[in-house]
Amino acid sequence: MRQIVREEANCEMIAAELRTRIEAFNERVVGALNTREIVLTVRDDAGNLIAGLTGEMFWNVLHVDVLWVDENHRDKNHGTELLKHAEHLAADQSCEAVYLSTFGFQAPGFYSKQGYNVIGDLPDVPKHSMRRWFWKRLPSPAV
């Protein structure tokens, strides 16, 4: 076996090359990713960012990477509305499901209330908490 090297320089460039190579393999096996990024925001009257969502649609799924609401603006349905908007965009782009993860100290109860189902837990990450993955099937878009 060849020596394993811990890359210290050009980490971002090497990581990008590795992603490109695995994506090329994946596409050869199951077809084009057709990646589409989503960035949604909610701003106050002064233009300050008070909530936002980032995600990526690929193949037939949406992965929600970040859903954040400023602590002073919680309990005003911003998170719910952002998530619903992302789900509608995904369904309109022929996505069939959404998946995401959250930590135990963040919002697992919120996602359950939004109709998301638990698909896995990583206990004690970070210590004394957990990481929990959720998914939700999207309705077919109206024809």
C-alpha cells in the first residue's frame, strides 16, 4: 500500500479536486447532478439580515445546509416560511425530498413540527448533545 499523506498546503484545492472526482463518478453511475444552489433571506426595513436559508438541489433532492433566525426575531414564523419557500422551490424543480441535520441544542423539535422524520442520530456530538438527521417527502407539483 502507498503512503498516506496529510496534506497541509492547498487543502481547499485538493478538497475541490476530490469533490470533482467523486461527482464525476456519481454522475457516470446515476446521471447528472444538475446542482442548483438556494439562498433565501429575510431582512428588516433597514436591510439587516434577520433570517436565512442555504441549500443545494441535486438529482431529485434538496439538502438544507443552514437555516438561521436571529434570536431577536424568533417565534415570528421566519424559519417556517423560509423552509416552506425552499420546499416549494425544490418541488417545482422536480425534487422529491428534503434532508437536513441539526444539533440537539438547535432545533430538532422545530423540524418535527414541520413534518420532518428522523433518519439518524449521532450521539454525543458535540459532547452532551447529538446531531440528528431528518428528511421529508415533498408533494408532487400540481400539473
